[in-house]
Amino acid sequence: MKALVLQGIKEPLKLEEVSKPTLNTGEVLVKIKAAAFNRRDYWIQQGKYAGLKFPITLGSDGCGVVAEVYDDANQHWIGKEVVINPSFNWGDAPNYQGKDFKILGLPDDGTFAAYVKVPLAQVYEKPKYLNDIEAAAFPLAGLTAYRALFTKAQLKKDEKVLIVGVGGGVATFALLWAVYAGAEVYVTSGSDDKIAKAIGLGAKGGVNYKSPSYDADLQALADGFDVIIDSAIGEGFAKHLNHVKPGARLVFFGATAGDLPPLNARIIFWKQLQIMGTTMGTAQEFEDMLQFMTKHEIKPVVESVFPCEDAEQAMRLMDQSDQFGKIVITFED
Ligand SMILES: NC(=O)c1ccc[n+]([C@@H]2O[C@H](COP(=O)([O-])OP(=O)(O)OC[C@H]3O[C@@H](n4cnc5c(N)ncnc54)[C@H](OP(=O)(O)O)[C@@H]3O)[C@@H](O)[C@H]2O)c1
């Protein structure tokens, strides 16, 4: 079968012929129709991810059809259109993942291949209102945004939420989830064009974080946030403390722009702020997200779609951070 194999750090994604995975008990083989990129795939290619090993087939997100099932009792899954939850072995504590937790696409071979094998417990029937490309786009980023907003920040209807760097994959889901949850959503971006796109998706307004008048503009726009979702961090995070209301929740799950800067402790304790880290999500959160998005028929934002032969070009697009939403690759029959 064809697979996009990464042979080492900074090597290009190349389509290679590899052997089809063989199943063990509890596993299914999914014939991939579409798979989506996450920043994680980029970090692994750059050598900036824990637990690197090569060769590896990347890819955490995928949508396809169940082609084989190991256990006789589950043969009725064959032919079903499915999406894969890439959050494996969460463990027993909903508050944090256990020691066996892993994400599809390292250490195990992922979805950037004609076929991927996964435990049956990780597959869910594809929401019918989504096409293959849209269905491939949401699992990892959607789940991360869902837990950040609802489990961690406990976002409520009519609260004001700021989504930082809205062009990012997870950020666009945070925008969509928050809009459909009835929150008042604001965004930041390094691009005015992306702010306009976010407004088109239901944001009330946005401010360019590169603008010299950023602080004054943000203050004038919203006059304080209840929740901030930030996956960039870096120097800009310190400014958030001036833009939140007392009791605000600030949640982060990435550090694309760098580590946390020095923070004013007095503002944190006086405003009774909660600053929280989060990662991926539980199986229950994945199911809750599926229900939430299906109820509202929310469609992921897809920036571009490439054939699998052009996967390296797709990776370079992610490198430039010009995207608004998800980058998807397709695998033909
Ligand atoms: N812990 C987890 O479970 C988990 C899960 C998913 C992702 N992540 C991490 O979260 C981060 C985002 O992931 P992703 O896949 O959504 O990435 P992405 O699509 O590559 O997001 C990139 C976006 O980050 C924004 N950005 C970059 N520098 C910024 C800055 N200085 N200030 C504000 N925004 C900035 C940009 O938004 P604009 O273009 O709008 O300026 C850019 O488009 C990554 O670091 C990733 O590794 C963690």
C-alpha cells in the first residue's frame, strides 16, 4: 500500500510502498479517504517533538471506510464510513491522561497512508452531514478546542471569549464551538483578512496582534474577556492579564510563538484568574463533541486540499502559517 513515510528529521514526506498492517484482536483496518495535518506533524518533521522515531507514517486525523475487522463479533463494521479519535488510552482520570496515553501518528503509524490500523474503540461513524474532507479535518483539533472551552474554561452562553491567532487549526474550531455555544466571540490574528473570515463565521470582531494599537483596540472592542483560548503563548500572553475580567479563565495547549513570558502575579491573584493547560481529550469528550457538532451541523473550516502525492507541499503551507483552518490530503482508490 501507499504511505507517506517520514525517514528522518527535516526529510520530505515521500510516498512509498509499504506493507499493509496486520490486525490484532480488537483492531480494525481503515481505508483512508482523507487525512488532515496538525501542527504536530510539522513539529515531528522538524525534530521538535518528544519520542521521535523513524521511519514513521505521520497523521492523527483521518476519515475512511472500515476494510477489515479482526474479531468475528464486530464484522458488521465492515464498509462503514468512520472517523478516528486520535486520542488513545486516556486512562481512568478525566482530569489528566494516564501514562499509556498516546496520539495516533507517533509512536504508531498514522493516517497519512492508504490504510491505518486502530483499535475499534477509536472509530466512530462519520457524521452524515460532512463530506470525507470535512470529516477528516475535525478530530484532533476539534477535540482539543472542545476540552479547552467546555471542560477547562467552563464557557457559558453570553460570556465573552477571545480566540488568539484564529488562523490556527485548533483556533478555528474554538471559534466555531464558542459561536454555536452562544458565546460572544472575539479573535486576534496577524492577518486582517483572517479576522474578516472569522467575523464571517460568527465572531463579533477582532484585532491584529501586530498592530501598534493592539491593546487600545482590544479594550475598545470588548472591554474585558471571561475566557481566553491561546495556542501561541509567547510574549503576547502577558498582555492578556490586562484584558480579562475578574474570575477569567485562560486556557492554553500549545506554544507556537514560544514559552510563557514573565507574568504579573498581582494581577493573577487580585483578579482571581485561572490559567490552565490542556491536552487533547477523553473518549467522552470526543463523543460529546460529535453530538454537539452534529446537532448544529457545524462544518470544519478547510483551507486547502491536496492529493497525497503533494503532501510535502501541504506541509510547507503549514510552515508559512498562511492558512485559515485545516489542510487536508486525499487518498484515491
Ligand atoms: N496539547 C494539545 O493537545 C495540542 C493539540 C493541538 C495543537 N496543539 C498545539 O497548539 C498549537 C496550535 O496548533 P494548530 O494545529 O492549531 O496550529 P496551526 O494551525 O499551525 O496554528 C498556527 C497559528 O498560530 C497563530 N500564531 C502564530 N504566532 C502567533 C503569535 N505570536 N500570536 C498569536 N497567534 C499566533 C497564527 O494565527 P494567525 O494566522 O491568525 O495569526 C497561526 O496561523 C501548536 O503549537 C500545536 O502543537 C496542542
